[in-house]
Amino acid sequence: MPVITQATLTDVPELNVLVNSAYRGESSKRGWTTEADLIGGARIDEQTLAGYMNNENIIILKHTDEDGNITGTVYLEVRTPKLYVGMFSVSPLLQNKGVGRALIEEAEVYARKHNCNTLAMTVISIRSELISWYERRGYKPTGEIQPFHAHGRFGDAKQHIELIVMEKSV
């Protein structure tokens, strides 16, 4: 039975593969959340993931299948009164099967438990299908626009990219 639990340092290699496969490269094109045509390079690396694990304000949730394989993940950072949601990833082979919905619902439970009344995220502004998916789950654009991290930490933009901020009250 699939389950959502907190990821640990031992999960870092598998998380790294999953996140990069969901966002970048040819494997990501098998799902609808790919950024491969917009951003090159890795989305994340093991060193960054391990650093997240050592930050008391950050938790990474993982969705595992019946065999214990990680099939989805989400980064949650408490920034009271908000919970920042990032690195939301589902295996390209399992998209549109409820994994993402389960993870986002668990993020909302986590927010309430940690006295966060708003979930916040950034989404690439031209990813209309992804923005619509979040809107169907109650997230709304705030009107705030942020630049894409040009320093290469999350990959190298192949064109000008801006991020919109979306929020949901819980």
C-alpha cells in the first residue's frame, strides 16, 4: 500500500534520481511536468538534498509504492505563518495517478500542524498547465513575480524565465 513519510538521509540518492527524472532530461518528457525544454542541467543534487535534511525548518515528504520505491516527493519549509512548498515531484510514469494530489494534501496537513495558515510556492510563469493544476487545488497567483535563479543552482535557463508566486490558505 502506498504511504507518505518523512524522507531521511538514506533516501537522498533515490530522491535525487526521482526529482531530476521528473523535471529534466528525456525521462521527464514522459510526464507532463517536464521543464527539459526550458531549463538544462540538474534540478537538484545530492549535496543540496543532504543540506535540506540538516535544516530544522525543512522536511521532505516521500510517497512510496508497495515495494518501498519512492514515487513522489515534496519539499516543505516552515516560514511561519507560511509553509513554502517546493521540489514537488512525481515519477513521470505515475503522473495523473493521484500521487501528486496525495502529497499536496499531506503538505496541507503538515501546514496546519505547524501553525502555518498559508501554503506558498513558485511556478514558472509560462507553465499554464501546471498553474491550472494548482488552481484546481485552491492555489491562487498573488501577483508577485520572482526571477529564476540565474546562478545555476536549479539548472540553466534556456530562455528568460520568471516565477509566479501562488498561495493557498488552509
